[in-house]
Amino acid sequence: MDKTVHLLKLSVGTQSVEGLQSWQSSARAKGPDGLPRHVTRMWPRREPEILNGGSIFWVIKGVILCRQRIVRLDEVRGSDGIARCGIVLDPKLVRTEAAPRRPFQGWRYLPVADAPRDLGKRAKGHEDLPPQLVAALAEIGVR
């Protein structure tokens, strides 16, 4: 059986998890099936590992704050005729432990062992805190 790998992606221009959710609820962010998708220029070479339970972890303002399960990868052709990869996502955003990340371009593979854990009920209230404060609290061990 293939191993699982996740993707790591900056959510450029997003200020919060709620902002990402709002964008993904818009018609522009959805594919023909109504599911949110992120279109990227490159097709992941590790497709079988991604489709084996992988998620996309979103970096918002320099901090990983949430993830979405990747449903499938679709070919998308733009008006320019160029084939791109449409990463089709489960609409549910799952909040994760805060994990700071430096800026990068495109997306990166994220091994399962390096992925932040999902937040449990004990993290209630963190959704109202600025991402940088959540990251700072995580760095000193306050979750």
C-alpha cells in the first residue's frame, strides 16, 4: 500500500481561517461539482500518496492553522489552453495546532510525521486569536 503525504500551501491574502472558508464558499473557488478546488500550475508527482488520505495544510499569515482533505486531482484547462492541476478539496476546514512556516512559493510536500495535529475541543476560543499569537502560544507550549 502507498504511504500518505500531505501538501503545504500558502493561503495568500487570507487573514484568517474564516476568510479562507468565505473564499472557498464563493462560486469562483468551486469546480463544476460544487466542491472547492485550488488550481495550481504543477501536477504533484506523488499523486498516489496524496490520494491515500492526504490533506492540504494551509499557511495563513505565516502559520499553519487548518487543513482540508484532498478528494482528487482534476485536469483544468484555462482560457489559455494550458493544462493545470485542480486540487479538489473536502469543504470542511479542520483546525490544526499552530505551526509557524517561512514563506515559500507554490506548494510543498508535508510528511505525515511533520504535520500538525488536529485541534480538539480543548482549543475552543483560539479561533478568535490572531494567527501570530496562536503560533507564539504554541511555541511556548500553550495549546
